[in-house]
Amino acid sequence: MDSIDNAQMDITPFRNIINEMYAKDTSRKIKSALHARKMQGKYMAATAPFGYKKDESDHNHLVIDEVTAPVVELIFSIAEEGVGLHTICNRLRKAKVIKPSFYKKEMFERYTDEEKMYDWDTAYVSKILHDPVYAGNLTVAERPTKTMRSKKRQYIPYAEREVIYGTHEPIIEQSRWNTVQKILESRPPVIGESSSGYDNIFRGVIKCADCGSAMLVKVEQKRKRNNVLDKTFYCCTKYRKFGKEGCSAHTIEARTVHEVVLADIQKHAGQALADRKAMVTDIAERLNLQLSADKEQQKKELRQCKQRVSEIENLYAKLYEDLTRELLTEKRFQMLSARYDSEQEELTAKIKELEKSAIADKEQLSSIEQFAEQISGYAGITELNFKIINQLIEKILVSEPVEVDGQKIQRLTIHYKFIGALETLE
């Protein structure tokens, strides 16, 4: 018996090693299988995220929950105004919007916190606003475990997470979700904002035309004006930090920016409302898109190139036939085939270029139509707000003032979403 026990004790360490290897291998296979299913766009968590529910016919697919989805829509709508997380929570609390844990209580008979059912948490609101699931996408790994035995999880930043697109119906459109992400990322400082009450609706959008840095807001309280807008200036952040070694001031009055941008939006909105087709054509011509006769010429050239490639293929076949029948010498065959090879390569490259240009023009034209449709809804507006700016404008570039014919001129270039910059304003 002693010898048997000793033998078992001798092999115990090896058995433990084998068991450990087996467990690691099993863990690896399970993780690999789960990852493969996630890559197929399958939702693998036990419960659906707030705003969604699991499809009754497929538990790995998400469908919109009509009860909670409007709350998600409301949160994104408030975020588009550029307010902070605490403000969003306060608005939800004042509106008596029930927080997610209450719905879990209804489903699982737990989380009994009726007294705090409107007490929204900033961390949870932030999670909702950053989660790609609301744009119809799934993340593959948000917080994977570090090792098989450890319960600690590794945090992966939002920007580095692997995303599978178009896995389910979105609550928030992708373009709108992207806009909110930019709003969350860009909150530059404002000197004197808290005491002045100035609302910097251009934050994250207005930039220095020379160095590309954000324009900092300066509220000059000593300036004796009734309206805070007339006390406020924008200047280059890099200049503010490093002086002339960094950049030049690019100083511009806030009222000037407000008035110029409002007038430009009103102008384009009025054009879109009056004659959208004419506006689309005008913008397309400014952006040098191939339209009407030019497009027909492009199509004709593409057809001719493809036809010639087909002819060359037939010529190749005839050359080879002549060679096999000894109607053509090897030297002559090599010379002609090299000539056809060269021509075919040039035609293939030209076909790719024409097709790429046609696709790009089509996409750009679609973007112009989207812009015209979107901006037409702002015809007749009398003032701007943060939401309007972030829905319509990608960036505003402010140049350094220059003197022309004895007059001081400063240029603003508005880069609209979908179409970019149309003109430089003075």
C-alpha cells in the first residue's frame, strides 16, 4: 500500500500540470468560440443593453425596446446641446425619467430603490453616450479577463475597441452618434465663462487657420458693454500659451463670428428651401463634380476603353492562332503581344481611374443632397445654438487679420458637414 501511495504522490505534480494545461486549453477554446460568434455580429451577453431587448426568435440578436429606447434618444438629444454629464442627469431627474435599474427590478424583482428611481448616475449616462451599440454596432471585447484564474478585467479604451458594424437596428443614426462623440471629446477651456454667463456654442469647432489649434474664448469683463457677446473674443490657444513663438493672436470678436455664421447658414438654408435642385447643381459645379454633359462624356470614354480591352483579348487569341499555324514568326508575335500588353495596362489603369472618379462624384453628389435637405430645415432661424452648429458645421477656420487698401480684413472659412468649404467669408 505504501508503495502505491508513494507512486501516486510521485505523479501528482505531473497530474496537476496536465490539469492546468487542460484548463488553459479549454479556456482558450471557449474564448476563441465566443470571439468567433461575436465577429459574426451575435450579441453574447446575458441581458440586453438599456434601450434594447433580445429578439424572441434569436437571443443573439437585439431589437429596439419601445419602452426604454425613447430615454436613450432623449439622452443623446440633450448631449447634442453640448451640456455636461451632470446637467444631463439633472434634466433627467427633473423630468422624472426612470433610471435603468428600475426596469431591472421589474424584470428580475431586485434593485428595489424606489426612493432613488430618478437619481441618474453620470458614469451610466457616459456609458450610454459612448456605446456603439446605440448606432447599431457591437464591440467584440470591452473588458476581457487578464488570465484564466484572475477575475480582474483589462480596460480597453473606446477608440481601441474592435467594432462590428450594422449588427442590429440603431436607435441613433451613425452620423448623429459620431457628432455626439466629437462633442464629448471637445470641451476647450473658456476664460471668464463661469462669471460672465457666455455660452461658447462654437467650442470644438472654431480653430486657428494657421496652426489648427482651438480658438480660446476670452471674456473681457472690463469692457463696458451691456451684452456679454460684445465683451467676448476668440484668440488662438497656441498664441495664448506660447506667445508669438507659437502663433499669432488671430483675435476676432465673438459677435462677428455669430453674425457671419448665422448669415451664411440663413443664405444656404434659403437657397435650399427656394430651389433645392438649383442649389445642388451650383454646389456641385463649385466642387468641380462631373455633371450632365461631362458625365455623359465620362461614360462614353469608359465604354470605349472597355470595348478596346475586349478587342485586345480577341487580337491575342488571333495572334496565338496565327503563331501555332506558323502564319506569324515568334519574333513578330513577341513584338505585337508586348505592344498589346502595354496598351491593355494603360486601358486598365484608365478604366479604374474613370470608375473611381464616377463613384466619388456619385457619393459627393449624394452628400450635397443630404446637406441641402438638412440645412433647408434651418431657413428662417434668428439665432444660433450649440446643436445647430454641431449638426451643420465640421469646423470654422479663422485667419489672421490683414490690411487691404487701408482696411483691416479678417477671413472665416466655414467647412460644412457633407460638402466641406464653399467660400471664404470676410
